[in-house]
Amino acid sequence: MPAEHAVPAAGAAEMRRLFWIALGATLGALIFRKLSRAADKLTPQGIAGGIGAGLTDLSYALRDFAADVRGAMSDRESELRQAAGFDSGDAQTAR
């Protein structure tokens, strides 16, 4: 009988089975963990946590935006004061 048609030894078949069982168990555990996290996000506490994190991010963005606007306002005020002559050093004549 040629070697390519030989029946694999019993040990090789057991190793293949063991490999597929281990792979299935690993994938099952990973899928279970993923689904558990998704289910936790759908609980009231998970939704509240998501909203809380979103509001925190929004507050940081608004704070950054307000700081940018204040900086731009200050720059523009300086430009206008200089153009009007208020910052020329002679404050008495400008009033």
C-alpha cells in the first residue's frame, strides 16, 4: 500500500481531535466574553456609563472650544485696540 493512502496512526487522529477541541473551546470563550460585554452595555448601568462618558467628552470639547473662542476674542480685541490707537501709549488722548 502506498504511503499517501496509509491510514494515519491512532495518535495522530487523537492529536487532531484535541487540536479542534482546544480551538473550539478557545473560540467559545472569546465569543462568550464578547457577548457578555455587549450585554453589559445594554443594561441600565451600562447605558448610564456610556452616556456619562459621552457627556464627559462633550464637556471637554466645549471647554476647549470656549478657550479657543476666548483666545481669538483677545487677539481680535488687541488688533482693534491697536487699530483704534488705544494701545499707542497715549491713553489720555484716546479717551
